[in-house]
Amino acid sequence: ICWSARGGWHRPRVQPYGPIALDPAAAVLHYGQEIFEGIKAYRHADGSIHTFRPEHNARRLQRSARRLALPELPVEYFLQSLRELVAVDGDWVPSGADQSLYLRPFMFAKEAFLGVRPAQKVAYYLIASPAGAYFTGGVKPVSIWLSEDYARAGRGGTGAAKTGGNYAASLLPQSEAYEKGCDQVVFLDADGNVEELGGMNVVFVTKDGTLVTPQSESILEGITRDSILQLAQDRGHRVERRAVPLPEWRDGVASGDIVEVFACGTAAVVTPIGVLKAAGFEDVQPTGTLALELRGHLTDIQYGRAEDTHGWLTRLDA
Ligand code: PMP
């Protein structure tokens, strides 16, 4: 579907997968005016196809759009794009355990204009790809590298938006993490508080059963995190969303006040953090059972094996 400042949203259509023709002066290629989402479609045992809290992705795309001076796609158009894709490509939604069809909605400035100003012509696309189980042979704890030299987003920047530039900024620190023998990188925010991983939010479990997750204006508000925290609250756990200074993490692990650390996002759902490495520092992280229990509950809801008490599922094929 296309958008122009004069005509608004127009020309919704389904077309065969293939290259996009772009003018070499298209604004997205020069100024990175681009946003996206990540969401999955799940096949239930009866064959029906469902997605998870899609209106949250739609609204997050709108928030990202505002920050990137792009037009807001109406929620209903977003949902319609998911339904139409599944109507033609529903056979691609796999039925294996932990498998899904990964959906990638994205929007970019296609106007050919080299001046720096919000583009007057924009395109919204949705593509999809079958995704196998993220973990084979059981969920494995990840090791993470603390990036103290690089940030993915600064104060007043685009951290809370899902825009390509944040991911571009995370590539070098992510390579640094690999060089240090780690799977992922964890960033600090502008105040030196724990922020998030390149593509996942972080949650700490304290010994009294409280779940603490970093809050700042530069964190991407994860839908998985919100859901996991809700499920924990349903079980009577307390939840705190607040700034988490780095020393609180280190001291909490050392004193035994923090009993579990995990990361969460659409791709891996929930993964325990097994090791935190930083320059001159390595710390094995405590592991427990809560992260995996909550992961099990959430995936049971997503795959239709547990009751969807919060009304989180949206059927896409009917
Ligand atoms: N933080 C970042 C930077 C991400 O890219 C993602 C993945 N979208 C998340 C957190 C987790 O968000 P969600 O649970 O909505 O996938």
C-alpha cells in the first residue's frame, strides 16, 4: 500500500514476491527514513492460523512512524495486510513444534528527493518467511557482552522506535560480542542503566519473586515482555518497570538477591541469560525455572494449547 501527502493511503494490493524498484534518490537510501515490525503467525492443532496481539504491533508501528516523520498506518490496514497475506500464503504457516510464519511489516520513504525533509511519498509492505524453532534440542542460555563503548540509541533519539538505524548502530557492538565469545550484546542507556539486547528486552527475577525490567525512553517496548510480565502477575508475582543501574545487576547477582536473568522477544520468546561478560569482568548468571515456565505458558497460548484468558490471539484465516 502506498501513501502520498496529497492522496493519503492508496493502492493496497497483493503481488508476487520480487525486487522493489527504487529511484537512486529515494529518501530511505540516504536518510534512513524506515520503520518495521516483527510478528508471527502460528498454526494450531486444528489447522487454524492465529497471530499474537497484532494491534500492539500496529500501534508500535504508528509510534515508530511518528518518530521517523512517516505517516501512521491505520490499525485496521495493518491487520488487513496480515489477513490478506495469510489468505494467499497460508500454506506457508508451518505446523511443527515451535515453528511459525514470521511476518515482517515495513514502511519506507520512497520519494526521490535529496533535500533533508520528511518524504511526501511512502510505501508500506508486508513480507513473510517460515521460521523454524529458534532452539533445537531445548532452550539454551545465552551469553551476553556488555557494550560500554557503543550505544544503540541516545537521549531524545530513536531508541523506542523500531527503525533500521538502531539496528545498524548495533551491528558493530554485536560483532564485538562475537569476538568476545558471546551470543548477544547488552546496551546501557544514556544514564548508564541497563537497557536491552540488540533485539530482546531484559528481565531480572529477585529472590522474593519480583520481576524487574528496565524502563527508559530509549527502550523498545517489547510485546513479549509485556505478555510475560502479565502472565507472571497472574501468578501473583510483583512486577517493577524502572531504571536498573548496572551495579544493581552485579551486586544483586553477587549477593543472591537476583535469582534469574532472562531476555525476551518475538524470535526466541524467552531465553535465560547464562553469562554476562564485560571488559575485565565475567559473571555466571543464576538460572532458575521461572523464565522457562513463563515461556512454556506463553507458547502454549500462542499455539492454542492453553486457554487464551487475555484474548491475545487474533485468527487470521477466517
Ligand atoms: N528490543 C529490541 C531492540 C527488539 O528489536 C525487539 C524485537 N522486536 C525487542 C526488544 C522485543 O520486542 P517484541 O517482544 O515485541 O518482539
